[in-house]
Amino acid sequence: MTVTEIFDRAKKQLDGGDLSTGYVVNGHTFHDYYTNQEWQEYVDMMPEEVKAQFDDGKGGEMQEYHRNGIVYPPKMASYASSSRFMYSQGQKFDGFTYEKQLPTGLGGYPANLDGYLKSKNVFVEAKCHEFYNYSRPKLRKGHRMLLDGIIPILEGKLNYDCSKNTLYLSWENKDSGHFDFKQMLCHLCGIANLVLSGGEKTVNFIYLAYCPSQDLLAFVDDPADKQRILDLFNNEKEMAETIDFKFVYAAILHFFNVRREYGYSENEIKEMSSSFSFTFCTQDNFKSVVESL
């Protein structure tokens, strides 16, 4: 069993789920998920405008989907779904919206941010179990164009390598590991183009990661698995807090200001970048951090 599967099963038990049940598709039971009835009840309790936001998002969070010939449950029906995690946290605020889409200026799909609060111009990327899995993105033409454009501005702190069209990113010579650095760059591209196009200049970005509590870890039998879960969470936190995202955002602003001929002065770009904040949060302090902004 993978560490992701171990975490997912612990999360389900923590939330009161029964491991002997799950979501059934084509006679196959997915045990880390709600049952079909539980999922339908969950959807029925969701406000219509929120359902529409998740339905319109590019993540396909609320529909069954096909992969490698297998039909899977809706992603949000997983107890460890990041969108489900985001929804549970976003409900604490009036006017919170989900699946915020922003064109990146790189071609392809728009950036798809998990949450947005207009009143404080807060953009949120949420992670629940994603960083327990290790995957590498492909290097696309737009990504290479961006990286080649911002690396000189970042004074050698950011670097990339490409092997068989697979992208490896590092910050100050430290590999990004399980942290999805490429996704963060795309999110910042979307926000930068929104700001450069006349959007609100003060930007608050929150990276919301689910912290495995001792109550959750109590459902993990093997001490080595418990430690692995804690280590991977701590690695995610460390990388998120090591990368200077204000500096990265400033480089991206500069890159698009020149490339798309927005016409801002260097002082104006500096002012925009100085109005950017990045905060790592967990479920334990997300509400208080947003309220303090």
C-alpha cells in the first residue's frame, strides 16, 4: 500500500467513514471514498452556486471520470480530496468562491486556483494528500518560455532541467521534490496577468496544506508509515516556505510586462510586487490568517 493510500484510509476513519464501504462503479468499490448515497447527500447539501463553480472548473471534481480504461468516482467524493478540504475551509467566509480560473498567458489551460475571496483578494491553493505522491510534470513550450525569461531575473536561484521532456525544478540548488512548483508558477502567471490587466494590486496568496494531526495518525498502524506521512508534510511546508515567492512573482510581473507590452514602469512593477504576500497555512490557522489580512 502506498503512503497516499495509507493517509487516505486514515483520513476516512478520522472523518467517521467505514473502510468496508465505498463508492461503487461498474461493480468495483473504491474504499477511500464516500458511498454513492453519502456522496449524493453531500452534493444535495451544497448551494447551487457552489455546485456550478465546481462543475465549471477544469478539475472535473464532481463527475465520474475515465482513466486507463477504468471509471473512477468523482474526485471530490474522496475523503482526502483537496477540493473537499477547500470547500470545508471556505465555508467559514461569506463570499468565498471556488475553482477560480485565470489565463496564464502561456497557452493551454488556465490556472485553476482552488479558492478565492474577493473582499480580501485572497487566492488559495489547497493540498490534502497530493504531496504524498511523487510525480513530475511535462515541459511544455509555454513553460520553457517562462522559465528562460524569469531565470535571469531571479539571479540563479531558480533552475530547471529537462530529461525526456520531464521537468525538474530547483530553488537554490534544492530539488522541489513533491512540491508542485510548476503549478505554482502557472498560478502566479494567472494572477500577474490579472493584475497587469488592471486587477487589484494587493494580492494575498495562501498555500493551504492539510496537516496530519495526531488523531489522524492514530489510525496508522505502522510507526514507519506515521513518520513518513509527517516527513512528507514537513518537506512540503519547508519547500513552500523556502522559495521566495515574492521574488518569483516580481520576475513574472516583469516578464509579462515586457512580453505583452503592458507598459508599466519599473517602479510600478516594484510597487505591484511589494503588494504581494505568500502565507503557508493549515486547517488550524487558515481562518485566523484570512481574518488578519
